Amino acid sequence: MTSSGSADTRRDAHEILQLLLNSPQLAQYYHFDVRPDRTPLKIVNLTPIDIGGSDLTAAGQKTLISTERDNRAIEITAFTIANDAAEIAFTFRVEGVIGHGTFNRVGGKWSLDKLSVAER
């Protein structure tokens, strides 16, 4: 039962994170065309949620999952999944960006509800 639950959580987290990475509000900051050194984009998970996912992409580019802080990475600073709702908070310090997103699951599929991305 635990492995099934954690597999479900990992699958949910992976789907939610992929939605976040594909969002135009965040993708506008990748600048892969003029900053090829940012590929693969590093995703730093600072939360206890297992996001799995070596096959995540950002704007069509591969990503690299890590747990070590990196100023040039997108850092996931908070992530909660409860029933059919999820929230995620993140920073992308190299671009001076912080953000927060909410997600809903309807009919077994996750979708982005609201995303706030701001430069600080």
C-alpha cells in the first residue's frame, strides 16, 4: 500500500511539475536560445516530495533533477499535494524570479489553476 501511494504521489508530482515547466509564464525566463549553458535545466527539489522524473522537459529541453542548491536552477521550495489539489512554490534566482502555482485534478488529470510569477 505504501509503495502504491508513493508511486501515485510521484506520478502526480511529476505531472504537476511538467505543467509548471511548460507554462509560458515561466518558460519566458529560460532563454535557452541565448543561454545554451542553461541546458539541461537543473530542477532542485528542496521538498520531501519525490518528484522522480528523469524525463521532465522545459521548453522542449531535457532537465536534470537534483537536491543540491544551485543559483542557476529552478528550486522547488514548497510542494503539497492533497486529494485533488496541489500547490508549488519555486525560485529561479539566476533570473530573479519567484513563483507560486495551484493545480487541480479533474477527471483524473491535473491542470494548472493559477500561476503567479514575479521578478524580485
